[in-house]
Amino acid sequence: MPSFDLSKVGESVTVHLPKTNILDQEAIQKFAEYRNDILKQLKGVIRHHG
């Protein structure tokens, strides 16, 4: 799996998931881990839009 670098994404990110994927408790926990990793990367970063 390629690494994810938040500094190289734009204003938003689209994730495509096959309909065959099942969202279970394990998947929800993994999404929470991804969210936490992203928030750690954002800590101390200030973005100005305008």
C-alpha cells in the first residue's frame, strides 16, 4: 500500500470503496486510527485560505 502524505493532498480527498466491503467494528476502529494519524500530522499546522 502506498504511504499517505497529508501535505500532498488538496482541500479534500475522495475515497472509493467497493460495495462488497463491509463496515464492521474492526473497520470502524481502523478509520479511527487513520483519523488520529491525520490529526497528529495536522498538529501545529496553520493553513490560510483566501
